[in-house]
Amino acid sequence: MTDARWASLSDEELLSAIAKRDDAAFRELYERHAGWLILRMSRRFADQTVVDEVVQDTFLAVWRGAGRYAGRGEVAAWIWGIGIRRLVDRLRRSPRIPRLAPVGVEPSAEDRVLVGIEHGDLAGALERLSPELRAVIQATVLDGLTTGEAGRLLGVPQGTVKTRLMRARRELREALA
Amino acid sequence: MTTHLPAATIEKYAADALPYADASSVEAHVLACPACRRLVAGQVDQARLRAIWGELTDRVDEDRVRVPERWLRRLGTPAPVAKILVCTPSLRGSWLLGVVITLALAVLASRTTGGGDLPFLAVAPVLPVVGIAVSFGRAMDAAWEVGEATVTGGFPLLLIRAGAVLAACVSVTAVAAVVLPADGRGALAWLLPSLLLVVVTLVISTTRAAMPYVAATISAIWLCVVAIAAASPRTDALFGSGAQAITAALTLAAAGVLLSRRHAIESGTLR
Amino acid sequence: MSSLSLENVGKKFGSTPALAGVRLEVEPSVTGLLGPNGAGKTTLLRMAATVLAPDSGRIRILGRDPAHPHERVEIRRRLGYVPQEPGFYRNFTAFDFVDYVAVLKDIAERRRRHDEVRKVLDYVGLRDHAHQRIKALSGGMRQRLALAQALLGDPELLILDEATAGLDPEQRLRFREMISVLPQRPTVLISTHQTDDVSALCQRVVVLIAGTIRFDGTPAELAATASDRVWVDADRDERAAVSWRTSAGQFRHIGERPADAQSVTPTVDDAYLLLSGADISARSS
């Protein structure tokens, strides 16, 4: 599906072509970013139908708003920012039971090495958090949502998000101290 | 990031089999690393990606529907009809502008000359006839031959377009009629003659006559009739209630003839 | 069942005969209609596309009678047509134009129609130009656009009037390939005055000259009609019906071969020139 002309362009260049309504550039951007977006969203929300719709919504918003990308940071991060907010919007419209957190799995030695590089002791500390607290950290710190948005994503009131966030921070500080 | 993700880690991430912190670090890395994004994307079912793309393309295409067609649809026009209407040559802006200017001049003439509403009543019925003539046929419609070989080609297409032109003309004329001199013969006196002229034009076009010529001839005859009526002491002979009843009867009769001859149009007699 | 059948069909424009006594049966295949300008190719194709009625004779298209209103609609449902000069609405995008034709073709449901429009635009390689205005498209792209609208709804009969005219050699190759690999394998009737189109694309060729059919058979059979009647010489041979200088600097001759000349293998080109050249000499005598 990929067109050779576009394969050599950066994401930023694709976006400016999309802003000029270029279909091939849009297809290339989709090829590059739809896959990881689907997987990452699936880890936030288990219903595949909803995830697929939200991915559509996200790319439609990218199509409409490509001109508004102002060259700030990674395009992937910009797309994720749109995507996670679309997911939150979607949940607000039709509330469903969200997934709180992935199933806990014992990390392999190999995975440990990788995480060690990235996070050091933080990884172990996060792993010891309860699923609810982890989900709050994920939504706010890693996905960049506000506490209100995180509440909608997780299906709990904003106040609960705030208290859980405070508890999570305290537990992490203690674990890392 | 200098280190890329090991294939096994990516597979586990896709299968949702990584511990929480590891998965998070995968995600952080993926945001910044195009090579690993590609590998992660490789874990997603291609059919699923294509299905989402199919839906997305459709929504993007819908997003691109242009203004006139979008408005028509919003006003309740079925999408296929809206499409045909925006492809009708005489419904383009320039032609409608011509209609508006002509009517404005006619209204002006009706208000300033001593003739009362006669200039307006003479001109208004001619406009849809001319509009239909320039919306149909080989000379006027660039894609006429392509359209002619389709299921809708011939009579159905003619009716849709004629109807659209008539509707557009009638709406504009109705607005213009409001500002006519108050002593006018009812603001709707032009409507039945309009219909009659349109239907007669269509009927004559079912013979092998070229529609622009038919339209020009019919319009000329109408203007002569109005001129003669204007010269006679009683113009009610043409626009009075008795005349209106006769016009209505003639229109119905002509419509009947048109229906019975519709297949003549479908076999490609219009040119 | 033959896809198209003409029995003794005649058509005049004013007093000029365009077709006279044409008999033709077109079976499912790619059939080329070859002939000089003004030979009546377009008249014949317009009849096959239901937009022109014959003065005399009988036509059946896909087993139906185009003179009958309901049968004509049934034919049009199964028909794709590229006229000689397909007009476009120049300010429209390629997508909008094909969508318009799809509406006329009575594909009413919007989603199905748009999927179909995208499918045919993809097929002719205009996917990335779908939303450009037609006036911004090149000549070759417009030819493909004309083909795209004809392919809507998978027609059983595809009528292409000089659809390869004005294309450069590479575009012609691509165009032929599109025609020959159509998945639904429709009957294709394509007019051209390019003999290489016929050799490359058609299983069957019909030569139409001055409103009558002069040959009907395979391209190989057409070439064979000139066997033993083509020779090459260093100088122009006045005894030939047609002769021209080839790129090799020699003269290629077609006609009654003199005994002293060595005959060469004829091409479809030779045979076509012989047919139309013989016609010229017949008229001048």
C-alpha cells in the first residue's frame, strides 16, 4: 500500500502534505501510525470495536487538523494526544466499563533488563502498586490526561483520581527512598 | 534511544503479556522510535488495519463533500438527487445570477414604466424555459453522452433537471413578485404560464428538434403573445382568472402528451 | 449468447450513409473495431451503447432489444461506455464526477456507491488524484477517468470509443493492461485506428471501411490476408498499391507482388493498409 514517494518523508513533512489535502501522504501516515495506536489503545480499553472507531476518529481528526500541528515534538506523541482524548470523549458519550489495568504478569529476565535501562528502580516500584493506583499513574503521568479526563477514562470521579494519584505518589516516593 | 526493542518483547506487548512497567517503557520507546513502531505495527492484523482504513477513507471523502451539495443534503434533498443538481449546468452560480438580474430589471420596469406588472409577467415565464434548455443536451452538458448511456439517462434525467431548474426559478421569481407594484394581478399570475411554457418546450423536444431552438422559439412566441395582449385594451385576456384556468388546462394536457412521449426522449432523440 | 448482434443495420446522417448493411455478432471477448476516420466506427459504437437508434435493421445488446424502453434500461444496467469525446465537468474532482455517473447508474445507497467509486478509481490508478479537479488532470489521467466511470457496477459489456487516442506508448501499454485483466471479464468492444492496440489486446478484429465490414476474424487471420502480398525493396515500386519508407531506409510495399520480389511476413498493419488502400484504389478507378 505504501507509495515510494512518501516513504522517505518525515512525519512532519507528511503532516504538511496532509494539510494540503494529499491523500497519499495521509495513507502513508496511517501506515506508519495506525498499528501502534491500535495496540496502545487496546491496552487502555478492551472493546475492539470501540478501539477501531476511536482510531478512525483519531485519524479523521488528524486529517482535519493536520494544519494545526505546529512542529512541537514527536508527531507520534501528538497523534497519541489526540487519540487518548478521543477515547475519553467516546467513553463520555457511551459509558462502558473500562479496563483498569493490564493483567499482572511476572516479568522475564530479558524484559527486566530493558526496563532497567529505561526506568531503573521505578519499574519495580510501579509493579508493586495496586492496579487502581497504577491505572491513575498511567492515565495522568504517561498518557498526559488531566485528572478529569483520567476519571472519565477510568470510570471514577475526578476526586477519586486525585486521591489515588496522591496515594500513588506517596507510595512511589516511599519505595524509591 | 540507542537500544531497539527485542522482537520477543514486542510480541509480548502485542499479546498484552508484559508487566505493567515494561509495557509502559515499550510505549515510551515506541513514541520516539519509527523503527520499533513499524515492528509493533507488524503485530496488528492486516485485515483489521485495512477495515479501519476503509471506514476512514469513507469518512474523509464525506468530509470533502463541497458546499452546495452539502447544503442541498442538509435541506433534505436525497444525496443522489443533490449530486445530479450540482451537476446541472444551468444551476451554476452564473446562471442563477442572470435570473436574478433579469428579474430585478423586470421588476424595475414594472415599477417605473406605466405598464404595471406586464414586463415582469412577460419575462418571468421565459426564464425556466431558457434554464432548462441550457441544462440539457449535447451542446450544453459536457458529460451528456456518458449520462445518456446510463439507467437514468433520457427522460428521468431530463425530469430531475427540469424540475430543479423550475424550482430554482420559481423560488427566485416568487421573491421578486413580492416587490411588484401593489396593483398587480396577484403575485402568482406568472406561475401557470411558466409551467405551460416549460411543458410545451419538453413536448416539442421529444420530436427530433434541438432543445435550445425549441426554447428560443417558444419564448419568442410567448413574448409576441404578451405584446399583442399589451396592445389590446384588456390584458386580462392573458392573465385574468379565466385565462389562468385555460392555462392550467393546457398545462395538464401538455403534461399528458409529455408522459405518453417519454420513451421518445429515452431513445436518444435529444441532441 | 452473443453480447451484441447487428442484423443488416443501416444509418444515414442527412443523405450521407454512415453504416450500410452491417452484420455483426460479438461474442464475449475483446474485439477491436479498426477503421479510418469517418468509417462509421463511432456510429456503430453509439448504437451498441444505446444512445443512437439505427434507421434500418435490428440490434440486440446482451440479448435484449434497445428499442424497447424496459429492455433498454436492462441493457444500460449492464453497460459501460466511454464515448469518443467523454466530456467532464472540469471544475469537479475526479471523485465527484465518477460519483455523479454512479448516481446516474442508479447505485443509490451512498456507502456502496462511494466504495464502488473508490474501487474504479483505484483500478485505473487515480486513487491519489481522486480529489483533484479534473481541469488539473493530464490528458492520460482523463482517459483513465473516462474508463473508471465506464467500469462502475462491473459492466458485462464495455464499449470504448478510441479510448487509447492521445496516449503516449507507455500509457497505452498500461491502458491495454487494465482492459485485458478486468476481473469480471466483460465483453469489450474497442475502436481504434492503431493496429498495435489490436495485435496486443484483441482476440478478434473487425475492419470497418466506409460504413461496411471488410474483415472479421482474429488479428493473425487479418495479417494472413496480406501474406504473399508484402515485399521490401531498396527503391519505391510503382506497382504496389501502398508503399512507404521504413526506418531501415527500405521501401515496404503492399499489393500484387511482382514475381521478382521476395515476399516478407505480413503484419496486422500491412493487412489493414492493404484493405483500406485497396479501397482507395477502388474509389479512384
